[in-house]
Amino acid sequence: MATERAQLLLDWYESAQKAFFTASDVQDTGEAEPPAAVMVPYLTDSRKKLKMTQLQLSVLDRMLLLLESAQPPHLLDGSPVPDTGADTRACLGALKSAYAEGVERVEGLIAALLDRMDQAGRKKEQLQQLLCALERKKEELEEQQRMKEKKDVKEEKLSSLKLQELEESLLASQRALHLTERRISELVAQTDAYLTSLDSWTLLRDGLQRSVQATLGLTGYKLLWAGPLELCVELVPQVHRPDLANLRPLPLTLTWTPDGLFNIQSQEAAGILDGALQGPLSQVSSTLQEVCQRYLSQGEMLAEIQEMHSRFAIDWRPAQRLLVFLKSASVVCHLSVGEGYPSRGRASLVSIRGEKGPLNIDALQAPQVNPSLSEWLEFLSSCPEI
């Protein structure tokens, strides 16, 4: 019975302690907090005293109530337990010790709680900073995502435009291919027609060539080129005089105007054509015959001069009928060719000009009688006196 009452007393003490601390904390939280430098020592001491007093009063009140309602204790043998003041003082000393321990434990818990609150505040600040960083990172990622989406949309539009352009280009290429195929077909048809015409023109050309060969055999002229207002021919002297085998053909250029006038020129007919021969087209045939007669009349001389060109350094001046022979860089010989050479005219030495001036040619005479131009040049080229 005594044990049960003691336990009941401890329960009352703990409940009173809890109620007191709870009420004190509630009251403290509602009061205005003065400056810490002034009020902290005072409030700490006052609180300790107040708590101790209230605790003692509460315990005493509970003890009095317990004593009033409790039956007097009996010993095991039925005799009552003597009530002494020593037991009460021991109980109060135990209660004081328990109270002091509780206060120390509470203060330690409060200090630990404050440390934890400080740590929690620092962690809260860190968490807030991390949260801000996460928010910024989130905004950056969202901005990147928006930019990426815009870029993807732009690239998709560009891709669609390029695809559309490629499709249009493909359609244009296909149309161009169809047009090209149709054009090729038309060109093939035209080519076939041209080939057919070419066959007929080939036959006509062959006939014209045969006609030209026949005309050459009759007239001695060879057609080189023909144009709308121009004609190039060669006078072949061997047709009329087979003995002039070394005489080169004479090229002639025949041009005419729409008003019916012709013009005959030649770069190699010096001495035969005095300038250009002109006249009406009705006189072309007689003019060509005249040119042929002039060329053939000087054929032997021209053939000899043409042959000497490959052996000696000579210059033929038909207007003066003078042959210039360059024996060396300082010796120049002049030979005169008479009219009708070689059948009627003669070739004679006119002058020799050396490095120091004209030389005496009275003693110079070719060993042959009436020497030809070739004999004169051979003599002069081998003469040691010159």
C-alpha cells in the first residue's frame, strides 16, 4: 500500500512539473522580450526561484491532499507506522535532487535544442540557397528547353522549306528532262533528215568533184575554196606544159561584187599581175586565160628561180627583172635577166658590192657561153676573188 501511494505521489509530481513548465513556457512566449543585456540574469534567477517555490507548493498541496485521503499505514504485523519528520525531510531532499537534475537536464536539452535550431537555421539558409540555385537552374533549363524547341521548330521549318525546294527542283528537273528528251527526239529526227540530205549532198559533191577534175583537165585550174562572193583556185601549169614539172602552181583569189564586177589577186604573181585585175564578170574567162599565158610564158625562168630559192639566198625583183644574190653578209651580187629568158634573153652580171664598196666585175666571166642564172650563181658562190 505504501509503495502504491509513493508511486501515486511521484506521478502527481511529474504531472505538476510538466504542467508548470508548460504554463511557464506559454507565458514566457506571450511576454515582450526586453533587451538581453539587462534582463537575462534577472529573469534567469527569478525563474529558478519561482519554479522552486511553485514546485514546493504543488508538492506540498498534493501531499496534504494525499494525507487527508489516505488511511494510516500499518506494519506487516498490523501495527501502525510511526510518522516521523525525518522521512519527510528525506523525501523532500530526494525531490529537490530530482528537481535539480531535471532542471539541469532541461537546460542541457534547451542548449542542445538551441544548437540544433542554429544548425537547422544554417541548413535552412543552405537549403534556401540550394533552392534558389535549383530555381535558377530550372529557369535556365526551361529557357534552354524553350530555345531548343524554337530551334527545333526553326530547323523543322527550314527542313520543310528545303524539302519543298528539293521537290520543286525535282519537278523542274523532271520537266526539263522531259523537254530535253523531246528536244533530243526532235534533234534525232532533224539529224536523220540532215543525214538524208547529206547523202544527197555527198552525191552532189562527188559529181561536182568529178566535174572539177574534168574542168581541171580542160582548163588547168584547181578549185581550192568557194564562198558566196569569193573563189580560190590554183593555176596548174603542168596541164598545159608538162615540161614545167618543177614550176609550182599559182594561187589566185577571185572576188566579185553584187553589181557584177570581179577582182583577181595573188600574193605569188609578182611580175605577172600588175596589181589587181578587174572587170565585168563576163570577162573572167578571158582574164584567167591571159594570166595563164603570162605565167606560162615565164614558166621556165620562174621554175629555175623557185628551184634556186632552196640552194641560194636570192631575192627576185620582177618589176626590175633583177636577181639579188647574197653571197655573204658583206657581199651582194646583182644579175639582170633579159626579156624572153632563157630562150631569147640572157642573164648577165650587173654589179657586186663588197664590204669596202663596189668591186670590179670586168674580169669576172662565167666559164660557160651565155650562162644561165643557176650557172652564174654557182660560179659566183665558188669564185675565190669575191
